[in-house]
Amino acid sequence: MAREALSLQAVNAYYGDSHVLHDVSFGLQEGRVLALLGRNGAGKTTCILSIVGLLKVRSGAIQVFGEPVAGVAPEAIARKGVGLVPQGRRIFPSLSVRDNLVVAARGKGWDLAKVYETFPRLRERQKQAAGSLSGGEQQMLAIARALMTNPRLLLLDEPSEGLAPQMVAEVGRVLLRLRESGLSIVLVEQNTRLALSVADDAVTLNSGRVAYAGPAETIKQDESFLTQHLGVY
């Protein structure tokens, strides 16, 4: 029986006096992909920051593979096998592509050979300064860098943001490959079509509250729900 890779139970989070997450609860089974959806300001990135320990929750519980992580230091959470692809990529622009990857290396499984097999463009650009890559190439590097930490749980925050359609499709292909490998993934994504095409499950936030939690397929064709909560149709 699959265990839970991630569990949030009645999580409340604030920025100063602003209450952003209101009793947010959802879970992710090991080896599945969860799309975390919602309009801008709905609380998606706040969820991610709370999970990785960059934002301390006011109340509630967060567990990663059964271990409590609320209040745990970010570096300790990372060592538990949580990888993050942050919004905005945040690569090291002055370092080479290869050095961006090597600096993140931890554990066994994902190494340079496997990364270059998955992202051939990075092999071609390995000696190039990361800041000189195109936006799409930088996003591939950000994903590859997170994989070099050999995570058990991978969190991606808006990986298709600002990318051309061709690169969005490439991100989708990479996510499908990672899903097939059995990696547990939380995908925050404004591109609802992309998110629901790769996700097994979905959670929709509306003003910091869970509006839906269940199979992605259930809302995939529900135009009224998508319009109401996501502004898409």
C-alpha cells in the first residue's frame, strides 16, 4: 500500500498580520503527481514555502513521508528528500551549467550522466555560463539542479512561467517522464491545461482555502468549476 509522501493538516500561515492559508488540508500519495491550482494570490506559493520551511506556519501539521516538518529548518527538510524548483528559477548565473549541477549533487541516482541524458541541451551547454542560457534552458537547468539532490518529493513552483509554447511542451514531457519514474511531485502551475495533463490529483485553492481536493480528471472537463476558481475555460 502506498504511503503518503506529503500531508498538510489544518495549516494556517500568515505574512505579518495577513492570514493567507486558512486550515489548508490535503495529501499526496507516494509516486503520484498533484497539481496545486488557483488564481494569483490564492496561496499556492505560500503552501510551497510552508512545506520547505521558508515560511513558519502559525498552526497545523505538515508531514513528509510521515515525519513532521512544521518548524523544522529548511536545510533539514531538504535532507529529508524534499527538492524545490523555485519560481523564477534562481540559478547561479555566473557559474557554468555544469557547476550549477555539481554544486547541488547529493545522494545516488540522479547524476550528471542521467541529467544530460534527460536534458540533452544542458550537455551541449555545460561549459556555458548559466546566465547566458535562454529562459527555457534556464528552467531545464533549475529542474535538473533540483533532481541532482535526488529528492523523494519534488516541488515545482510555476515551471512554465514566461516560456514559449515549445518549451512549455518540453516541460510537460519532462514532468511525464518524472511521473513514470515514480517520483512524488507537487506542481504549482498557472497553465491549467499543462498541470491537469500530467497530474493524478488536484488541489484548488481559493483565497487561501481548499475549494477542491481529489482526482485531476474530475475537474479537467468541468468548465464551470475551472472558470469560477481559475478563470479559465
